[in-house]
Amino acid sequence: MNRTRSQTEYARAKNLMPGGVNSAARAFGAVGGEPIVFERGEGAYLFDIDGNKYIDYIGSWGPMILGHQQEAVKEAVHAAVERGTSFGAPTVAENELAELMIEAVPSVEMVRLVNSGTEATMSAIRVARGYTGRDIVIKFSGNYHGHVDSLLVAAGSAAATLGVPSSPGVTAGTSKDTMVLGYNEVAEIEEAFATHGDKIAAVIMEPVCGNMGCVTPTEVFLNAVRSLTEKHGSVLIFDEVMCGFRVAHGGAQSLFGVTPDMTTMGKIVGGGLPLGAFGGKREIMQHVLPAGKVFQAGTLSGNPIATAAGIAMLKSLRDNPPYEKLEGLGTRLEAGLAAAATKAGVDHSIKRVGSMMTLFFNPEPVTGWSSAEKCDTEAFSKYFWGLIDRGVYMPCSQFEALFISAAHTDADIDHTIAAAEEVLCSQHG
Ligand code: KE4
């Protein structure tokens, strides 16, 4: 595949922006080589500036559940632009979008719109601390909640010890109130509450994890987190920025029948525009300024263009739910990739929830970061580039989930499976 224009534009970008990107995840750091520069998306496809076509399984890291240039979203954005791009004042669209979220997500009685998933989780953490008057927040290794200082924390020296910064620029002072435990490690969360119970403000988790690859919580773990937070008066925050409206209309919480105290949202809710949200029990949300005293604000929060896109997206998902189709496509792709890996003799495991999935280059089921980190990332990189050369654009890291959209077809899935079989057999067979 000729990608010379991409290379030229990326060289230009590296001189202008750190790493030539505006988000680290896009820089192909995990797979080597240079990122591809794209011109447009259409349905299930992306087209790069050299005219190459790819079946897109990143979907902008989740938002494109209905495919690129979805008609209703496109029309809504065009119409909104004609009325002005930003007022910094209340609009009816914010009420409409808030109602659509509250109607869909079991835990959300009130909501605040923000501009990204990071803003949503950062704000939710602050509200949980303000509401409980406590400091400690528990997160889990392998879970990513955006670039919030207090969540850019690595595990402490032992379970139930407080964390240490995982990035330069994050201070020890910020990290000392965060504890990082093992996902699906029931004993660790039990020990943490036994030791620190009445000091724990919140537990934040991905109820379906996508950020160490697709990993689900065991029922025992999920029930332990819910019952321990309940017992100790800590706020349980489900970070559904990725899995919200993705795995079901009501998100992972509606699939598992576990209701958190707060939920963070992003990606799909903005229809591909910059929009996030946090919400939860009215009793908690009433602590948010100006109703309460926990400060939260944003110039472009509830922006008319983003809310128009979000309304169109959530109405489409409510009125024409794609989840049955997505389950069918997901089942087809999962079976095909498993067959291809088996035929090539590749040690692998797969985890899928609806239209989000990961093929792990690891024979063991991946249940948490300690098993995820054993994946053969070198093998993944070769698989990734082999698929790129066959017009298939997978997430550029073993520790991400792929996303299928309602615009994908059986033919797209079958092309992907055939390409994967060719690549895996040539590299391992
Ligand atoms: P944003 O600030 O990127 O909108 O959302 C942060 C975030 C919060 N919570 C979860 C569960 C998330 O997955 C994310 C962001 N996800 C990554 C992909 N794993 C976004 C890709 C990127 O950073 O460019």
C-alpha cells in the first residue's frame, strides 16, 4: 500500500505537535511504525490521504457505533450550525439530551454535560469526595479513565496501599489519595475496605473494561464492589464512557443488573462531537455547583452542535436499536478470528461483549492486568500491520477493544476474517 502522502503529512505534524498527534493513543506507539493520516470516513470505512480504503474497527475509539457520516447525526449538526455554534447559555437541546440519558441509564437521575470523558470522570471523582467528605479513591489496574491527575496512578507497593504517580507531572500529593487494586481481585477490595473503609470516597471502575483489551468483571467481583461501597457509604462510579450505549442501550449496568451511584459517559453520547457527561443519584448530583458547593464548569459544556449530534445519536439508538445486528456481527467476527488463530496455531483467547471485542495473543483468559500484560505484543503488532496492508484498521494496541458498527456488513466481517487467517498463517503457520 502506498502511504507516501501520510508519511509526508506525519513528518510535518511531528514538527508542529508532540509526537505529531493530539492524543497519544493514535501515535502507533504500541505497534511501531507511523500513524496513517485520514481524509474521510463513510459508513464502516476510513479513507486515508493516499486514497487507501480500510474497514474501520476503531470507530474513533467508540463513538461511531452507527458508522461514519450517519444521516441523522449529519443532518442534526448541519441544522444546528445554522443557528450558531456556541452561546454559553442554556438551550432546549441540553434538556433534551439530559432526558435521553436519564431515560436510558438506570443510575442516572440527574446529569451534568461536559466536553470529554476525562472531564466526566474528573468531575465525578470531585463530586464523590465533596459528597462524602472523604479523600481516598479506588481504581483498578488496566482501567483507564482519561488523563485525570488523580487517576494517573500506579499501584502501590502492595495491595491496599496508596498509589504512586504513573506519569511525570503528577505529584505524590495527588497520588497519595488514590489506591490501585487488581480488577477481579475480590480479596484486595475486601482488604482495602477492611483497612480504609470509612475513608474511601469512591470506587471507579470500567464495568466492561476496554482499556486493557476487553475484560469483564466476574459476578462475584462486581457484587463485592457494590456491596462493600454500599456498606461503607462510598460512591460507586461506573465509568461507561466506552461501554455506555455500546454494549446495551442502558450500558453495562443494564446488562449486569447492578446500579452504581454515579455513571460517567462520553464517546457515543456525543455522536462523534466533543461531549461527555456525569450523572447519578439526585441526592449526590445536587451537590454540584450552583445547586451545591462542588465546583464544576465549562465554557463549551452543553454546546449546541455537540448536543444536536448527541440527541440524534441517542434517538437513533433508542428508536432503531442496532444491538441485535451488532450481536450478530460480533458473533460472526469472534468465531472467524478464533478459527483463523486456531488454524494458524496461535495461542490466543478472545473476550467479546456485543460489538466490542479483543483477540488476545495470550492462551490464558485475560481477567485483569496481571494476565493482560503477559500478551505477546510483538505478535499483535505483526498482526496489526498485516491487516493494515489488507485494508483492515484494527485498534493500534493489544490493550484496546475493537468496535464494530451497525454500518459493517457480513462481507466486511468475512473480508476481515480472511485477511486475519492469511496474516496469522503467514506469520505463525
Ligand atoms: P476522553 O477524555 O478521551 O474523551 O475519555 C477518557 C476515557 C474515560 N473512560 C474510559 C473508559 C475511556 O476509554 C476513555 C478514553 N478511551 C481512550 C481509548 N481507550 C480514548 C483514546 C484516546 O485517548 O485517544
